[in-house]
Amino acid sequence: MKAVKVIGFILLGLLVVVAAAGTYIKVALPDTGAAPQIKIERTAERIKRGDYLANHVSVCMDCHSTRDESLYGGPVVGGLVLIQEIFGINAHIRSVADGYAKDGFLVVAPAIFDRIERGVELKYEDGAKAFALMGKLVPDTVLLDVAAAFEEAKAESGKNVGVIGYCYGGFSSWLAATRGETVKIKPACAIGDYPGGIGRVATETPACPVPVHFGGADTHIGSDQIEAVHSAHPEVEIYVYDGAEHAFNRDVWTSFNPEAAKLARERSLAFLKAHIA
């Protein structure tokens, strides 16, 4: 008999808990109504774009840095496409993206090696593999990934979008400014930090404002490349940082130059806000 009473009390307690939970849900939580019926038109163009975004742009979390309104407050300043070095979307590139996200930008960093090998994230000691992968990149194909990231940043931020890149990413950022129309994008501005190989395309004309940052002691980018940009485009802002090596912004490597990195970032941030906000 005692067992029956105990079971009865347990069942009664459970009923009370369920009733209380139901009352809480109905009274305390907002009534959002029935879920809307959303119908998405399946077009060949949308399916193709969805497949492209899913398989080639980001893989997805490591390549995106979105602005958290609860932490930083205020409106989104604008969108920003951040193009990686030749070491993939590694911890350093993610930290750079996060830094600009904290400044108010919605940042999208496309994984430009994904067409060759998915999920590339190299250490800076892995130079041989990095250069091997770089050799397989096709600049105009990389621009397709930049364009997809651009459209993502534009759609999510609802603002103008700029482009910034480092090393090979700086080279690609220059191409986004000069060849953007070929992939149907027009950046508000583009910034190149130590853009290796820019001398080969220096005569191409940017369709948006562009500053370029070089290390004065960069053995990868000769002064002839700097001069090529200056001769072809005297209007382009060129900054040369005395004593700074290649990759002077890479704060996890021996090339890091804190003074040059700080000044270059301050100039880049001011430039982005002036042309995007």
C-alpha cells in the first residue's frame, strides 16, 4: 500500500511540474505565433551559387569573423573581405579578422586553397607546402572566391565592402581593385599589405582607392616593384616602413615589427572607415 502511495505522490509531482512548465511557457515567453511558411524559389542560378558558397568559399566557421553586437555595440561599420597569406586560414589570419570585427566590420575571409585542398591551415615553418600550393593558384579563379566573399559581406552587413589582404592576399586585393568588374564586384576600397608580385600587374588601373604597405627591408619584394606601382599610379598611397621585413604584421613570427604593424593598421583602419562608413 505504501508503494502505491509513493508512486501516486511521484506522479502527482510530475503533473505539477509539467503544468507549471506549460504555464511558464505560455505566460512568460513571448507569443511568436505560428511559424511562417517560407517558400524559396529553386532556380538554377541559386542552386549554383549555393553549391559554390558551400564548397568553395569558407568551410565555414574558420573563415568567418562576424561582429557580436552584444560585445561591441553600435552599428556595423561595413563589410570587409580579408584575403589570406599562402598559409591558409590559420590562427594568425583569424586573429586579424577578429581584430577588424571588433572595430565594427563584418569580416569574411575566403579559403582560397579550397579548390586545391580543403581546410588548409599551415604553420609558418611549412613554407615548402605553402609555396607549392601557391603555385597552383590561378589569380582570376581566386577572384571568384573573393567575389563570393564580397557578396556575403555585402548581404550580411548591408553596407559598403572593402578588401584587405596580406602577402599573396595583398596581391589579390590589388586585383580586386583592378579586375573587380570582371567578377561583378566594385569594392569601396582595397588595401594591400606587402603584396608579393604586384610589380607584374602594376600597370593595371584600380577602380577604387588603394593604399599599399611595404616593408623597407623586404627581401621578397624589391624596390623595383614599389617603383613600378608609383610610376604607373602616382595617386596611389604608398607607405614604406624602414627596417620592416616581409610579413611585418605577422605577430607570431620572427618578421613581426610591432611599430610598423601598429602604424600600418592605424592607417588601414582610418582608410577603411573613411571609404566604407
